[in-house]
Amino acid sequence: MKFIKSQMKQLIKDNKELQIRLKVLMEEHELEKNFALKALYHAEVAEGGKYQLAYQALDMPKG
């Protein structure tokens, strides 16, 4: 599975809990949004993370 910035942004947009986690990451670690997105991806999505299936579903063609 690969990090795709647009997919990660969409996942966060659709999930209030991830919006909060992103904000906390940015504030606590003084990260720019792009770095915080990648950190959140590795923590919550990649390698069987809690949001992996939701992230993968964004990659599937609609129809």
C-alpha cells in the first residue's frame, strides 16, 4: 500500500476522529501539514492500521 496525499486528505475529511488526531500531531510535534499527514498515515492506516480498509476503499473505482 502506498501513501497518496489526496486519498489521505479525503479520509481525514470524512472522519472527525482523524481530523482531531491530525491537528494534535501538528501542534504537539510542530509539524507542517504534509509531514503530519504522512505520520498519521503510518500510525493509523499502513500495515493493518485501524483505517486501512477505509483508505483502500477510496482507491476503488466508483460504479
